[in-house]
Amino acid sequence: MAKYKKSSRKTLEGEVFRVRLPRGREVLGILERRLGANHMLIRCLDGKSRICRVPGRLKRRLWLREGNVVLVEPWELGGNEKGDIIWKYRPNEVEWLRKKGFLKTIEKEF
């Protein structure tokens, strides 16, 4: 049997090298509820709740649970109600976002 190299992700958990920040129309949000069929209810930083989905290219790579902080890209048509989830933040990245003040408006609501 071939031996596989363990991923280096475990060694990077405690350190933050780069945190992806919202660009353009992207918005930070917290996953409130899973609705099924890759659809989720996300409370976004701009004060709106959107029904978002995981795009097909990320379905197998992006595993989400309630309370996860995600990056949402609103749709061009119906962007106030719908969007795509394009990034999930790790716990150390969420802590960095809190320290820098990106999540203050969401924390007040929870």
C-alpha cells in the first residue's frame, strides 16, 4: 500500500498567513440554517438575510455547519435575497476578523 503524505493544513491551523477579505460586491455572513439541497440561510453583514447555495465547483470541497462565517457573493438579479457561498473561514481566520473589527455588526445581533 502506498503511503500518503499528511496534509500540512494541521500545522497551519494556528497561524494566519492571509485572510481573504471581501472584494467588490462580496459580503461576510454567518450561516443560520441549512435548508437542504445545498441551500442555506445566511445572515449577511449588510443586514440582509439571503438564501445562498454552494456552487457546483465547490460542492465537494466546502462543508458547512451552522455558525460558520462565510463569504457571500450576491447574485446580480435578486441579489437582496439570493447569493453564492464562495469561501468558508477557518476558526483562526474568524478570530483575526473579529480582532480587526470586520465582524462587529454581526456580533451585536447574536
